[in-house]
Amino acid sequence: MKKQKSILLSLIAVAVLGVGIFTTMNVETKETVLIGTTLPDYTVEFLAENTPFAIKGKVIDLVQVPVQYDDAGGWNIFTDVVITVQDDLNVKYTDDTITVRVQGGETNKAKYVYESSPEFVIGEKVFILVSDKEPESIYGNNYYVGGLMYGKYNLDDPDKAKNKDPDRNMSVKSLEEKIKTAKSKSNT
Amino acid sequence: MKNNTKTSMILSTTTIALLVVMLTPNAAFASTPWYGGSALPNGDAGFWFHCTSLNVLNVDGDTTDNCTKVQSKVGAAMVTYNNLGNSIDYYNTPTFTDHWVYATNLGLFGNSAEATYPNIDDGYVRFNNLRSFGTTGGCQTTLGITYAYNLQWLSHHELGHSAGLLHAPQTDTSTMVPTCKSTWSTVQTQDDSVLDSHYP
């Protein structure tokens, strides 16, 4: 009886060990692939004057997009960022949510990071200047962030608007004033 | 007395030397950052030019048959890298091997160009076909926005990414500063020294 128990325990121990080793051996460590980019130094004022929506909201979902191929056959990796809309400073956008497509994301093989892409996390409060849909572009029939990283600010701190480029950080008040001034200029 | 004079001279010289070091601009010691991965396998990359897309890239105000112009300007930048005195070898290939140069629509408010780093098999340098480029000139500023107009300057920058160089701080004397300036005209000393250490 004692012998049987010890055999059973040994078998369980071997099984647990086996599963552990199998799991460890099969853990995929995804390689990170960086893509270097050259982005014109778009100012907030320029983007505000030339994009249709200035959205304040909260990120609620990040959806990986399957690899997309452009007209020349080049690969493109995207993530769709779903944002609940709290305010559009331009008072034009009417839906409750907006989805913007950003370069970068994950495939089975690797994580792709584009240097100039705006970065989003679920739950983050954001401000984005949204470019109109350009169906002929790599973004297809989707909205994207105008000026890429220069068109997105993190608003988790109620007083501070933070950009991926720290030199562009400013107060939320200052950001809103810049946008309203630029917008009024483009409307006259 | 004699000893005092000697000591004071040594102290003065040391102080002056220290001041010179402290007052020398940081840029003199700047180093272009490396992307963190391995260098190009064998130090080389073969570039295939996708003429179907490059022919219609806007170069010198013209949008027809521009592949030759692009090949000439990217080719000149490739020669700059090949002549640096390290083991980098950029060359043209008639068919795709590991890298290609092409043009696509990266969006009106998107990147002007993009390039992969060395840790990828299917590498590229690609230009935004919504931008206007040129075979002369340098950087261009329109409506307060600066971008690289000269294709050869832009290619120096993109091929730096292809070799493994990240962006350097904008104040550096580097072809890898993020926003176009005159230092894009060729590969600079601080870029070259980093490449030397990865492509001996």
C-alpha cells in the first residue's frame, strides 16, 4: 500500500516536471523589430489647422490587424486603437467611439515598433489630432493620428499634456488654447 | 620660491586644461546611438529598386520615369557608406535578395521615409509618394514644417537606419538627427565612429 502510494507520487512528480519542462521549452520569446522613420516636425498648430477632429477620450481597446500589403507589395503591421470620445474640440465628430489605425503591432513571429508611431495603452486618457481617411494610403479606409507621434498627447495627469517627444510636453490648458487659436485661424 | 613657482604653474596649467575640457561642447564627445541588435550579416546589404513604384515618385517636380534618379541619389549615399573605411558593403541587385527600395503612400501627415534595422530578413527603405523630393537642395521648410527634400541627404539618413543607427539628439552633428538639417548632407564623424565599432 505504502509502495503503491510512493509510485503514484513519483508518477505525479514526473508528470508535473514534464509539463513544466515542456512549457518552458515552448515559451515563445517574440523578437522586437524596430523600424526607423523620418517624420517632418509637424507642429500642433499645423496639425490643428489641417486635421478634421481634435479628440479627447479614453483608450478602451487595442486590436491587432493582420499583416496588410500595400500596392507595391510591402508589408505593414498595424494596431487599431479604439477610443471613447469625451470631447471633440472641433465639435464635428458625433460617434461615441473612434478607431484610429497606428503603425506597429504584433504578429505570430515578432513585435514591430515604428519609432514615430504614437503609443497607446488601454485605460489611458488621450488627446489626438485625427487625420481624415486616406483610402489610397497604407492606412486604407481608416482614420490615423495626424503627424503620428506629434499628434497624440497623454492626459492621465489632468494638468499635463505629455507627448512621446518630451520637448513637446505642455499644460493641458496651453494645448487646448493652441488648438482653439489655430482652429479659429483656419476657419477665418 | 622656485618650487612655489613651479607648483603654481602646474596648477594653472591643470586648471586651464580642466576648463577647456569642461567648456568644450558636448557634441564633440557625442555618439550616435546603436539600435541594440546585431549588425548586417557579413556587413552587406543588396538593394533592389522597385521601379514600378519609384518611377512615379515626385522628384524635381516630375512624376514620370524617376527610378533612374532615385537609383542615382540612393546609390550616391550607398557609396558614401561604402567609402567610410569600415566593412559596410551596400550594393545594387537586379532582383530582391534581402533589401528593397520602393515608394508607397505613407499618408499626407505620415512619415517621409522609413527603413528597417539589420535584424530583419525582408528589409526595406521606402519613400512617401505624397512628398516632393529633389536631386539638389537640402532640407525644405513649408508652412513651418521642415522635411528632407534632397533624396541623397534623406538616403544618408535612411541607410544609417539600415546599418543600425538610431536617431541622435537634434543638437548633434550627425546625419541621424531626427529633423532634417545640413548634417544630413553626408555621414558625420560621430556616426562613422559607431559604425566602425560594429563593422570593423
